[in-house]
Amino acid sequence: MIKLLAKLLRVLNSETDPGQISLGLCFAMVAGLTPLLSLHNLVVLLLVLVLRVNLSAFLLGLAVFTGLAYLLDPLFHSLGLAILTAPALQEFWTVLYQSIWWRIERFHNSIVMGSLAFSLGLFVPLLLVFNLLIRRYRQHVLAWVQKTRIMQMLKASKLYQTYETLSSWRPG
Amino acid sequence: MTKWLRWWGLGAFLVVVAVIGLLWIVFVDGWVKRLIENAGTAVVGAQVELDHADLTVFPVGLTLTRLQVTDPQAPMTNAVEVARIAMGLDGLNLLQRKVIVEEMSVEGVRLGTSRTTSGAVKPVQETTADEKGLFGISLPSLEVPDVKTVLQHEELETMRLIEDLKTDLKQEKAAWEARLQDLPGKTEVAKYKERIRQLKAATKGGLEGMLSGVEEVQSLKEEIDRDVQALKDARKAFDEKIALLKTRLEQIKTAPKRDIQHIQAKYNLSPQGLANMSQTLLGSEIGSWVHQGVAWYERAKPFLEGAQAMRSREGGPEVQKPLRGKGVDVHFPEEHPLPDFLIRLARVSLNLAVGDLAGTIHHVTSDQPTLGKPLTFAFGGERLKGVNAVTLEGTLNHMVPAQSRDRLTLKAKGYELADVALSKDAKWPVTLQRGLGDITMDATLQGRALTAQGSSHFRALQLSAGVSGDTNPLTRSLSSALSGISQFSLAAEVAGTLDQYDVKVTSDFDRILQDAAGKIVNELAARFGDELQAAISAKIAEPMKQVQEALGEFHAIGGDLGDRFAQHNEVLNSLLEKSLPSKSLKKLPGGLKLPF
């Protein structure tokens, strides 16, 4: 838990572009909320690695959103089932169903469809919200957080220092 | 733009993918092996083991080495052991979890191989070994049982009927004696006579006096009529009861014959015991083979129909039963539907004790409704050890699960039989030393309705029967008859359902045995019958005498009823004769008609 908090604070307090952090979190949302072993997550992984996305934010977000996914499964199931059985979309789904790649993607599974639709739908709005929140945080809260006792304790801890040292070796 | 790209990420992605691929290649063989073993064990109900599984990527294929399927009824034996199975897989379909095998080669199939360790996954029900041999012959008894001992242990129908009749006679007698008390008798007759005398005295005053007594005469006549009617009804009921009791007595007289037949059959001293011996002996054996076949069929059936069987075949999207946390798969119509598992063609070579058989199996699938083709198979072999030629063909059609139709045809020509123990009975062992058989069997299963016909002809037979120094005339006679048999035919018919079926076996073997032993058994049966007849007659003599005496006592009751009836009629006539001044009235023109 401390490690997770330290990670979060470090990411937020760094000079990293808020867009990179937000994008990392949003990609994490897609990968975390949808079943991990899905074909689209291979694409997400490729984008996360090729685009200059903050990897710490992605990994942190992945852990959080994966946990959240278990709670949201009933919602994803209902949403996915509604989308897959919507009369207006039948023809479209039937065309996709003939493609082996889409079948491998398992778009016809209610949870895959529900979670993917949910996470893609929230992708852009959340990207903007995360961006805004990070900027506001850095502008109004960062200085106060740096002075808090918990932050001082964290900075003084051996774990944080080690983490700082290791992190500094990591590129961009 | 480059601010947003990191090219080393592409390399990292490739490394990640390569690592995943490498891990898959390293572990997939073990995963496939465990998958096959676990799924097979669950299906068969006994351990299914695989020495090695090798999944190749280029081209996509799977090779299984030494597959062992334990016989659930004999855990130290493999029902099937296959040396090598090689198959080419459709890679893209495999990625979407469909196992589509275009061609499979199954080599070195052996049946009934022994295992080093037990393959049981659950306790095996102990079955007692059948020591009777192939044909567990139980011959008619060869000794006349002691009649006294037999009768001590038998509940004779005759005795039961006698006791019942005795009880009923006693009850009926008491009932009729009580009824006689209530019926009009001598007292009533005397009273009527007295009243008639008084009436006669009152009518001496001529026609005027007679007319004044008409009302009294009418009343008296009605009373006597009622009594006569009551006696008439009682007599009728009595006659019916007596007739019934006499019928029962007649039935008792024929009961000893039935008792004798029953006892003769029970002690196997009926010549009918030899009339259909092939049914008695082979019926259960063939029934046991059918039972084993049905058990294996029931195991395989769910995999012929698969989960698709539960799905409707209409074009709309179909939702499968949801699994918790896994969601549900919504299925849409496919242009070229394929089942989840399909082997289009399997070439199989069987290494049996008799030699090698080769054959093909088409369309092995877990989902025939989707494939739209039935499973077909054909195996054959020629010049095998012990059989000239054998063919096995069949179709398992479960395309419409509710109207499934399976068919199996087996033909074997020149099947050599050697040293087959037909009976291991210590008193009369029978061994088929040598012979040739031609066997044809055709079985059809429609839904759960099973019909099967089998016919076989055995020739060039050499049978040995009996033991040296046999003194028993029956077994000596049978042994002699069997030694002379050089050929016989056998027909079997199975009909019913998978749960309940009847096996009928007919053979000219029966006639041969009956001809040989029928006379001896008949003689023994006749002797036993005579002894039984004498013993039963002696046993029932006294009770029968008692019954007849009890029945004789009813004659007195019948006589009494008759007397009472006659006396009342006499009184009635006397009333009509004596109460009327007939002489003067008869002189009137047309006589006098009384108003009653």
C-alpha cells in the first residue's frame, strides 16, 4: 500500500507531462476493466510501449482498474448483453461474427463487449478529467503535500529513497 | 511528434510478445497433456493417461504418445491403449478455441492391455466371477428327490383349498342353521291349520256366513303366501350356495395335479427345461454383452450431441447459460458453422490379439447438429489369426438429438473357436475343442429403442462333454449327443429400450439336447410325479373326507327347507279347498270367482 502511494505521489509530483500520465491511466482503464487476455489488450500494450505514456501511471492504473473490474462485472454483463442483442446492431454483429479475428477477440462475450464499450466510452472524457485534476493538483495541492508529515516520512523512508534512485535510471 | 513516440517501446513490445510465446511453447505441451488427461478421466470415470503431448506451431499439429484409457470396471486393465496419435490442426480455428482436425492418424490401438498401477478414480463395484463358462449350463436334476422331504417343505395348493373350504363350510352351516330359526316352520303350519279350522266352523251358516269370512281368508292366504315366498327364496339361495361349494370341491380334486406340475418344475424335473436351453444359457450372456455396450454408448452419447444440442437451430442470436464472472457468449448465425471439436477423418490401426485391423472414422465431433453430418466408421481385416475376415461398420447419427439413429453391423467369417469352455460344471463340463463360426449381427438404436438381430452358424465342430466314469444316465446321454454334433445354428434377437431389453435366443442346439435327454428326463419326471401323486393323495385323504362329510350335513338343511315348503303349500291348498262351499258355488253358472 505504501509502495503504491509512493508511486502515485512520485508520478504526480514529477515533471512528467499531465497528458502522459492521463493517457497511461486511460490505457490502464481499458486493459484493467476488460478481460486481460483479450486480443485488444495486445494493441493497448503496443500503444502503451510505443507512445510516450507514463508507464508507472499505467501499471498503477492497471492494478486499480483490474480490482474495480470484479465489482463492475454485473454492470458490464448487462451492458454487453444489451449491446449484443440490440435489434439494430444484429446485422453488424453477424458480419463481425463471420471474421475469425473478431471471434478471437471474443467481442460476442457480454463482459468483453460491456467492459470494452464502457472503457472506450469513458476514454476521452476521463483523459480530459485526469489532465485537469493533475494540473489543479500541481497548482494547488503539491506544495502543501510536500510539507505534510506523511510526505516527509515517506521521503525519509529507505524504500522511497531506493525507489527514487531506481526510478531515476529509467528512461522517460 | 517524436515527443509522443519512444521507438524502444516497439522493441520492448516484441520482447514481451516473444517471452509470452516462449512461455507458451515451453508450457503448452504440459498444459495440453493435463487437459486431455483431466477431461478424459472425467468422461470415462477412470484414469486416462498420456505419456507425452507435443504441440507444434509450424505447421500447427499435435502428437500424442501412448494414450491409456483405464477400464472403469477393471482398474488394472486399459480398455484402450493407443501407441501414437498424430493430427494436423487448423491454427486460426484453434485460436478461437475450436479444435478442427482435418486428418488424424491413430496407430497401434490395443484393447485390454494390463496396467502397472490401478487406474481407478472411484471404488469399483465388486462383481462375482462367473465360473460357469461361456454357456453356464444348469441341467435338469438327475435324482428323484425324496417325496416326503419335498412335501414337508412345500405349501400345497390342494391343502390350502381344503382348509379354506372347511372353514367356509363351517361358517355357512352355522349361518344356515341360524337362518332356519328365523324361517317359518312346523309351529307356523300348526297355527295356520287351527285358524283354517276356526274359519270353517264360522262359515257353516251358509252363503251369508261364508261371505263374512272372506276378509279373514284373504288375510290368512297372504300370510301363508309370504311364508311360502320366504321359504322359496331361502331354498334358491341354499341351492346356489351348495352348487358353489360343490364347484370348489371339484376344483380341489384337480389341485393335486397342479401341485405336482409346480413341484416338478421347481425341482427341474420337467422336460421343458431342455426345450429352450439356449435361451436360458446364452440369454444372460448376450444380455451382459448388450449391457456393456449400452454402458459405453451412454458415456459417449453426450459427446455426439454436445452443447449445441440444447441450442435452437433458428437464425437469431442465441444466448448461452451465463457463468458467474465469465459473462455469456451471444451466438450469431454463421455462414459456415463449425463445431468446437471436429476430426474430419481418422485413420485407425488396431493391433488386436487376432491380428491387425484397419479402418476409418469420419466426422468425429462433439456437435453433430452444427456439423450436419453423422459419424461413420468402417473397420475390416482379412486372414487374421483365428478369423478369415471381419468387418465392422456403423453410423452414429445425432444430427437431430431427439431423433437419433445409430446402426452397427458386424460380420465375421470363418471365426475359429478353440478350447472354449461352454460349461465348467464339475458334473458335466463341456468344451468346444474346435470349430468354425460365421457370425452376422445388425443392431439399430432409434432414440432409446434398441433392436438387434444376430445369426451365426457354427460348423466343423468338435465337442467334448462329461467326465470319465460318469454313471449318470442323463449326462452320459447328453455327452454322447454333443459328441455327435458337427454343426448348429444360433439366432439372437434383442428388443426393447436401452434401460430394459429382452434377449431371445433360439438354436437347433435345443432340439439336439432335447432329443438326447428328453426321454430320460421324462421317465424321471413320470416317476417323481407318480410318487408325488400317491403322497399327496394320502396327505389329503382325511381332510377331503372331512370336507365331504361337512358338505353332507347340508343335506339335512336342504331337506328341512323342502319339508317346510311342502307343508306350507299343503296348508295353502287346504285353505283354498276347505274354506269354500264349493258344491253350492260350483253349481252356479260360470262358478264363483273370488275377489282374490
